[in-house]
Amino acid sequence: MTTREEFHKLIDTIEDDEVLQAYYQLISGLNAGKNGQVWNSLSEEEQEEVLASYEESLDKHNLIDHSLVAEEHAKWLKK
């Protein structure tokens, strides 16, 4: 099964429209980013900060477990 087919299958299993909308917005944003629209809208300083953050994220010691972040921000994550 190709990635495209797997992706279509995944989409077909999502019943929550809010979740589906969130995925759509994420993918649309990534697609726009692929075309350079988002990157080109950043200042040179912002681009450097993004690149520095990316480099820092490659070191696992700089990362925070998702469950800890979710716990700390639970009041903002509730619907």
C-alpha cells in the first residue's frame, strides 16, 4: 500500500470533524511551508531562530515529553 493510500485510509477512519479539520489545517500549513511562503515571510532573525531551534531539537536532552507538556497546560487544552 502506498503512503497516499494509507493516508486516505487514515482519513476515512477519522469520525471527529474537529480532529479532521485540525489535520487539514496542519497539512495545509505544511504544504504552504513547502512552497516557501511561510519561510519567506519571516525576517532573517526569525529564520535564524527557527534553524537554531531545529538544531537544538535534534538533541533528545532538549526535548520535553508530550505527556508532561499536556499535564502542565491541561487547562488550555480542554475543549
